[in-house]
Amino acid sequence: MFESLFDKYPFFRKVPAILCMAIIFKISSMTSYELEDFPYVWDKLAHTCEYATLAGCFCMWWARGEWSIKPWLKVLIVMAIALAYGCTDEYHQSFVEGRDCSGYDLIADALGGFIGGAVYVLVVKILNKYDPLVK
């Protein structure tokens, strides 16, 4: 029977989240001069999208079949992990020239974490409904 890479080597479930965090860290390291043309509204949208993606990567830590048990609790856990990383990201930004911590960024991060987890739950439900290999 076909085994996915994630089933055979569970460590690989964590790689996408690690890469996503590295990308967010790199973007956070950019000075305000490098980001000067980035409007405020787009900044919040970017935070939401970044953390929705990060949450989706965190969701991969559980096998698809595990999402049938308390999926919304897992979404809250993923959101909390994404928000915790968002806090460290905001702290990191406080050391970057021209950047600072923002509570509004954390709100956008939390919203993105929830959206990413919720979308993952919906996609898994659809996949489980139409994939005969998963019962």
C-alpha cells in the first residue's frame, strides 16, 4: 500500500513549519527603509496571510486521520502556537532599525492562525469525504 513521506517519516511533517518560520524571520529582519513602500493596510494583510500559512504548516504536524478527533481544539492549539511565534517575531522586530512591536500585528497574526487552521480543517473534511483510502 502507498505510504506518504509524512507517514513513513513523521519528522518531515515539521519541516514546512520550520521553513515558514525562517521566511517570516527573514522578512522581519528587513529594516523600515527596505519596506518603506509597503502600506499599513497591506502590512496587516501580509501578517494575516503569513500566519495563516504558518498555521497550515503547523496543522500538518497531525496525520490527516487524527483531524476527525476534536478538530477545533487542534485549531486553537495551532492558533496559540502561531501567536506565540508572532510574539517572538514582534520582539525580534524591536531590535531591527526603524521597526517596533505592534499589538495590531499580533491581532493579525492570531486571526491568520485561526484562518489557517480553519481552512485546514475544511480541506481535511473534504479530502476525507472523497478519499476512499481514509475512513
